[in-house]
Amino acid sequence: MADKKSPASGWPLVKGDFHSGDANSPVAVVTMGSHLDEQGVCDAGAALCGSCKTENLGLEKVIANVIANPNIRFMLFCGTEVKGHLSGQTFAALHKGGVKDGRVVGAEGAIPFIENLNDAAIKRFQEQTEIVNIMETEDIGAIKAKINELKARDPGAFAAEAIVVEVKEAAGGAEEAGGEVRPLSGEMALITARMKIIEKMVTDIGYRDKFAAGVYAGKIEGLMIGLIVSFALVGILMMR
């Protein structure tokens, strides 16, 4: 039997649109935009099963629960892709390329900006899990068969202990509706993404302006020092 470890106390730590099952299972199932029989999938042997409709907060919640349980070694992606957000594609891109300047490398979704996961958490997700992609599949029988296949390949718990990450509900890319976080509409997602890009560009311009001002000030200061030294040398020579 594969070695197992205890997940973080109170696992699953982050609330979301999912069900939990056997904490010793090596498989977490993400149904993306589909709502299937999540409890039935957990009863079939999954540690977690639920949807992920946003490529930022929703993705962060799933990863936070996965790295809090070293026994989860496979991420089984199924169900339909979420229009505009492309959470499935973003998941795969994050696992492959990580994050640069807060944005998932290679992500094609509208707002794939990561705010709650640091480099260590992302690296742990990449190293702990293997992505198994059967996206667009909603057949419960096929999903359960894949779970059994992955359980047979169980390599045991990841070597390191559980990592606990706090995911703040106020992260960008979602709307609050009756206390429930839901994905933005496609149009609003695009507007939000462009606003974030513009904000980053303005910040970069500010840094460049500060750098240019510093260089200019340095040049003036150097010129004045040079003149003072020159005058001093001339004065010394004239006194001889």
C-alpha cells in the first residue's frame, strides 16, 4: 500500500463549489464549468470533486486545498471549458509555466492573475501533482474509470508536509452575489483584464520616470562636482 500523510488540520481548508471524499485518495477531480454528480465522484474514490469557473480566485481555491493534502498526486480535469475565463487552459498553463509578474504564463483566459499563491505554493503544486486532462468529458462512468486507473498508479504521498495558504475572497475576477463568489461575465472579464494591464503599464512608466530622474540628477551632480574640482585646481595653480 502506498505511503500516506495527514493533510492539514481541518482539510479541505478553503470553501468552494466542491465536495470532499477520501483524504487518502491521490485524485482530485475538477469539472470546470460543468456541474456533475460531485458527491458520486467522491464516493467513487476522489479526494475532491467540484467545478472551477474562474481562472484566478477559483483556481487558487483548488490549488490551496490540493497542496494542503500531500496525498493528492493527480489533477483530473473534465467537464466543459468556461467561456471567456478558460479556467481549464489556465490550470494547465500554470502547471507548465508558472507565473510572471502576477500573470499565469501562457494563459489565454481574460484575467489569469494570481494574487494569493506565492512562488513556493505554485512550485509545490507543479511538483506534487500530475495533470490528467479529459476535458469536455461529462460521462460519469468514464470519469470514475479514470479515477480507478489513477488510483492504481498511486505513487504515495508527496515527500514534503502540507502547505497552508490563505485565499482571500476579495481577489479580482469575481463578483459577489448574495455572499457567493461567481465568475464575471465575458465582457466584464475582458474590461477588468485590460484595466489590470493598464494599471501595470502605468506602474512601469512610474518606475522608469523615477529611474530617468535619478540618472538626470546624477549627471547634474557629477557635472557640479567636476566644475568645483576644476575651479579648485585652477585656484591652486594660480596661487603658485
